[in-house]
Amino acid sequence: MLSFKELNDNISLRDQISSNEEGPVVLINVFTVDPEDEEALVAAWAHDATYMKKQAGYISTQLHKGIAGSPTYVNYAIWENVESFRNAFSSPEFQSRLEGYPKSAVTSPHLFKKLAVAGHCVA
């Protein structure tokens, strides 16, 4: 089963999904896995992505793999708001899917908002 490790020691994902932030949020989820479990990780992620795509508030997701043989992956997912992500992530059906990840997999999910900095924000 998938192990969770907070990306930020001061603010947990639980803290974040309890917030009432308005507007779109981006989930950045870093996965590490033993090299022999990479195929199983990708298959489990694809299974979860199929589920998430059907949830209210889902916008898009992508999975990226580290280069040069790195067994590190980053999932980038956009949601309409925190509430939509919270509902999908907290559902018993999704939580049961976490059993499908290889034992060596560690995930570090964190929510972000787009920061508009004058002259530096692209759509």
C-alpha cells in the first residue's frame, strides 16, 4: 500500500483540504518508488486518474517521470476548488484504490494556487 509523506512539515494535506480556499487549486504529488515497481505505480496511477476524471470539479491531470533513469514521478492535477478535490480524495471508493499501489511507493501530495506576479504569469 502507498505510504504518505508530507511535502511540507508545517502544513499537511489534511490542513489544506480542510480549508475553504476559493478558485482553482493544483495538486502536486511527488511519487518515489523502487525501480522494479515503476510499472505497477503507473498502472495504479492510471486507474486512479480514470476515477478522478469522472469527479465533479476535476479539470485535468498529467503524470511526469524523472529523467536519466530516475524512479521519481510527479502528478500535476488541476481542480476547480478545494471542496471538489476534498470530496473526490476523501471518498471511500478512492481511498480503497490506494491499496493498489506497490509497497515501495511513497507519495507527497500538496495543494497550490496559481500566483499572479506582474509580468510573469502565463495562462
